[in-house]
Amino acid sequence: MEKGARVEAFDVVVVGGGGAGLAAAIEAQAAGRSVVLLEKNEKLGGSTSWSIGSITATGTPHQLRRGIADNPADHWADMPGFAGDLASRDNDELRRILCDEVPDAFRWLLESGVRFMGPMPEPPHRKPRMHNVLPNSHSYVYHLQRRARRAGVVIRTGQRVATLDRQDGRVTGVTTEKAHRYTARGGVVLAAGDFTNGPELKARFMGPQEAKVEGVNVTATGDGQRMAEALGARILNGDLALGPELRFIAPAKETLVRRLPPWRALAAYMEWAVDHLPAAILRPFMMQFLTTALAPSPALFEAGALLVNQRGERFGDELDRPAWRVPDQPGKVAYIVIDQALATRFSAWPDFISTAPGVAYAYIPDYRRNRPDVYTQAPTLKELAAKLGMQVSALEGSASAAPRKRFASGPFIALGPVRSVFVHSEGGLAVDSSHRVLGADGQPIPGLYAAGSTGQGGLLLKGHGHHLAWAFVSGRRAGRYAALEARPVAP
């Protein structure tokens, strides 16, 4: 440690200020411990704030109001349907913990001031279980931060943790890049997210091409996994992730729905409105969300849409993992090009441009109205190329050589730019049922806990609403277990 470094002592140190970290800090403080939460960014949020905001749970007040009888055992039994052939790699014990405890975590969120719409169906769930946060995913951090501060949690932002400190084999605290040391009488909880934007870890577990693909959350660099590995911890399912997939570039300014303040009264009114107002009134608000940075439907390419780069060149088969090739194109972006026939087809059900399952669908007219920054139209391919700064001969050549469809008549439309991203990864540290990080010998590393994506432990969280569910369930549990270990630490 550098000379003159500051040292502060707490019972529990939490690394990461997203949903899992805030949950851990709140529960540790509720156990009567002193807690500090450290976040490397200048504000809290993590991937929780970047998320769609859905959480999947059973036995919720929302289900009961609709007469839906549901239970954790059925939830546990349905989850392998999302994993498919990968189900054998799941951690059944952690899945049981998730399903058994998410009902209480959901009520805890309600008590904190968070509001939801739903539940929504999402097969292969046999019952509607997906609840979507109102008015947006900022609501989680807004309300949990307030709860944490009221409880007495010390929150420090702009504090990137560099190393885990050990004494006699036990993790006793952390040291930041600014040489500020925080000691922990109980335990350290790692809740620093996944490594969707960590090139080294992606290259090691997924491959060199995947390492070029950026994460939706650009600060999800696998800090927790990296620090724990230095102490002998193991990463499970590091090769699994949602992505690479194509996503529309987000608008320069957040939409009205994303800017809505997460006030309890506003969210309660929105919850009422979803159940009582006509769909025609609600739809424009839904479209502001559905046309932001979601994935274009693969059905576009199956129907014959072209994917070209900034020069107008088609750079591979649109049905053969195009998201893997976009990072090698100029500017790491591409454009989806369609003609009038495809535009007409994708203007109404069942052919949509993007969707949030169980919520709504967005079509060509919605993008024309809500996203003029990613919607370009021209009567001819020559004029479309001119508007986008593409080479006319390249774009016309791409259209004439299209393998699945003849581009017959205009107007022609380009949707984009789109980029290739990882939404989240499944590669978390091996943990036991008490969320203690396990070393190379399979034994817990004393004093070290992990939650959320950092402590996913081999659990497969496919399907909407499971990553946030695990963040809150595992965060609360890890915070409580770390608090139980509080004991004096030698100076």
C-alpha cells in the first residue's frame, strides 16, 4: 500500500452499485452492520439501469389480482425450457434458491417503492410471470439508493476497486486505484456485474472475434471476476452469453419514457393506466421504448432484407451469424436495406421490426415516426446511397446479387446504423448456496462473497426477468451472510 493511503473500517464492503450491490448493502445494514458501497462510475446503476427492467416471479400481488395461481416449484420446473440443450450445465441448487426467494424479493421491491405492470406471458413459462418495471429501469436504483441512504449505508462513487486484500488467507477488505483501503470485519461482497465489455475475458472464454463485440453496458468489464480469479476463484459458463446480436444505435437523447422520473405516484398512475386506458392511447408511449435500442427481428433477413456496411457492401450471408462480422466493418456498424414490398409486409402483424415480449410490437411506421435518426427513405437505391454516403455501385450491386429476394421497386428504406453487442454474459464466479466464492479446491475463500452476474455460479438465466431476479435475490442473501461474519480485523 502506498505511503499515506487512507484506511476506513466497516463491517461489510460491497463492490458495485447496481441492483445486486444495493440489495446486498441494504440487507447488511439491516442486520445492524456498518456498510460501505463502492461504485467505480460517477453514479450508481450498473446493468440494472441499462436493462429492459423485467423481473420474473411467482405469487406476486399482480398475479393474485388476476386470479393466477402460481408457485416457485412450477417456476423451477419451467426454467430448463429456456436453457434447452444447455440445461445440463445449470446449477439446480441456485435455481431453486432463485425461484423460492424471488417472491419475497418482489415484495421487498414493492416496499421500497418500485412499481410494475403485468404479469406478462412468456413461453415456455406455463403461467404469466414476467413483470415490467414502471416507468423505466431507472426506478430500481432510484428507490433502492434512497432506501440504502436512509438506512445508513455509506455510498462512494468514482471508487474503482483494484485488488482484494487478504490476511492469513482471509479476504479482509479492498484497495482502490486511488490507494484508498476499505477493511471489512465481516465480508466483501462482489457485485460488479458481468464481463460483456471485458475483451480479455471474452477472448479467453468465447473467442477472438467475440472479444471485438462491445457490451450494452460499456463499464461491465469483469472487475469482480478478475480480482477473485487472482485468489484462485473459478469462472463458470464463461462461454455463454446473450449475443452477439444486432441492436439499433440508441438515440442521442433519452426518450420521454426513459426520462420520466421514477416517482412512486407517477408509477402507480402508469400501473393503473396500463389496465384501464385504451391501447390506442398507450401505444405511442410504448413505441418510444420499443424503437430505441432493441434488436431487429431475424425475420427481416429471412424475408430478404439486405445487411450492408457504410460503403453499401454486402459482407456475408444475412442468415449466417451476421452480428459476428459487423465489428470488422467500417465504424463497426451496418444498415438493413428493404424495398417497398418488405416495408409493406413489416408494417403490420405478424411481421414486426422489434418487440419486447408480452408488451408490444413495433413496425416500419413506428420507426419512421419515432426514430428518424435510424430511418432513411429514398425513391431509388441511387438516392438512398447518396443520403447515407454509400457508394452507389456497391449498394446497387448488393441489391442485384441478393440471394433471397429481388429488389423490385422503391421507395427503398435503410434502417440503421445497427451495431453488434453482448447484452449480458452468464460467466460468473463459482459460489456455494451461501454465496461464498469458491476457490480452486472447491472450498470457500474466507470473507469473500459474490452476487448478481459476478456470483452467478453456473446458474443459467435465459428468458426475460431472470437476471434481475437473481440480482435482487442473491444480493440480499449475500449481504445478510456477509453481515453474519463481522469480526475485528487487525490494523
